[in-house]
Amino acid sequence: MTAHSLPEQHHGRTADHAPPHQHTPADSHPPQPSAPGGGQPLLCLRSALILLLGALAATGTALLTYLAQHNTATALLAGGAAFAGAVLFFHTIIAT
């Protein structure tokens, strides 16, 4: 026998002690970076963007309503309605 034909065997195992290679599937996503606290991020990027745009729409609506009517309660109600509508709108149009 030649030295290259069969690896040495010890108790049913091969003498090659190299760790098996772990391959990730080609279509899998890379691991998410961990948050500073060591845990996972609270929100994904898409959710954070949708909520940010909703908050911006609510702030603009509330500000313009207050400037037009000088009534805080009306401005807050208009801002809340704008937030809800904007979140539903951006959730629909921003791709997953």
C-alpha cells in the first residue's frame, strides 16, 4: 500500500483531526451585528424607518395644526391621527 491510499485509523476514526468545515448556504443572510448591550437589536431597520417617518409626519402635522388653530388638544389629536395613517402608509409601500 502507498502512504496516500488510506489514512491511519484509530478505534474506527481517521487520524485526521482537522475540524469539519462549516459552510453556510449561499442564500443565507450574514449574521446581524449585536447591539451594544450584547443582545439583539430592538427593531429591524425597516421598522425603525417606518416609525421614524410616522413620527416626522405626526410632528409636522401637529406643528402646522397648532400654528393654524392655537389649540394644543386639537394639534395632538391631529398628530396622532397623522402618525397612525403614516405608519400604515409606509408599512404598505416600503418593501420587506
